[in-house]
Amino acid sequence: DQQVKQNSPSLSVQEGRISILNCDYTNSMFDYFLWYKKYPAEGPTFLISISSIKDKNEDGRFTVFLNKSAKHLSLHIVPSQPGDSAVYFCAALRSYNTDKLIFGTGTRLQVFP
Amino acid sequence: EAGVAQSPRYKIIEKRQSVAFWCNPISGHATLYWYQQILGQGPKLLIQFQNNGVVDDSQLPKDRFSAERLKGVDSTLKIQPAKLEDSAVYLCASSLDTGQRVFGTEAFFGQGTRLTVV
């Protein structure tokens, strides 16, 4: 049972434009969500997070939006840069429980000049 | 601040052989995770430790996989005997969480060990 889903395996965006990566989850008990970026041959690196008491969190060019009723979150990158080309993973957990971090399958973002 | 250290970076073994991976988490991090990432998939949690106790190992194939965390610091993950389908990147991560906070804190990952079983 895939509790965290990223339905778009890949996304291609022109430099300077907005990149929107989507993530859906099925477990309503999740209350903390994270985005990780992964370059080839490296481990995932933390990018940005959001707790369920918020619907938006912003950090520089990165903004994460959470829609709890739809069980959906998205990551916006504005403006996109070639260095943003990587695989992006959405992850979720239940803070009051065993803190098991569940990952989605990832979206490969390619930003071209 | 030193990150999560893993070794080896790469390992190639024949099926039915055994292999072990080592992880040294960030100093002071109470929680340690081992993830398996098969090509084209997201990381899948194998086992989670809090200090030296196992919090979750529900997805660990216990007939062939074992893990321990010595003195609540370093950890080793062992596969014996290995199968072809164990070919994956094995990621170790740690987080500061001690179970007392309200919301989650991010986990920091090592570079991973790429295992190829032939």
C-alpha cells in the first residue's frame, strides 16, 4: 500500500519558470511533511518541510503548500535553475507515533536553459 | 558539523554471500534509520532505532536481514544470504528526535551504499 504517492515520474521545465511538484497521501494521520532532493550517487538532502497546522511554508525560492482536505501537497520552485535538476522525494510522518518517515516514489526534475 | 557516514560506498557480491554495511550517525542524534532504495523507487524503511532500541522493523526481511545499533551510536546492517533482488542502495539516516517533540524533525542521510548482487 503506497501511502505517499508522486504520480509524475518526471518533469521538464525551462530555466526561470516555475516548477510544481505534486504529492498525494492517503493516511490522514500524517501531520508532518518533508521534501528531499537527491542528486545521483548522493543521499537525499532535506529541502523544506511543513506541519499540518500550516498550509504554506516558504524558504527562498522554495514554497510548499499543504491541502489537508485533499491530502495533497506541492512544492513550488521559483525561479527554476539548472542546479535544481534532481530527483525530488515527498515524505510524510506521524509526529505522535513512531516517527516512521514514509517516502513517495520521486519525481525527476530537469531544468533546461 | 560532520554528516552521516556510511561505508562501503559500493559493494558487489554473488548471490548467497553475506554482506555488511556500517553507519555512523550525526553526533547526538537519537534516531537512526536504514532505508532500501531500489532503482526507480522511493526509499523504503527497513528498520528504525531510537537510541539502541528498535522502534520499527516491520519491513525488514528478518530471515536474511539483521541490524544492530551498538551503544546507541553506530549501526550495522547485514544481509545473509543475499539474493539478486537485494540489489539496491542502502541509505542510513539520523535525526535529532528523542520522541519528546511535537512535530517531526528532518532526517539527514548518508551517501548510501550501492549493493549489486550478481
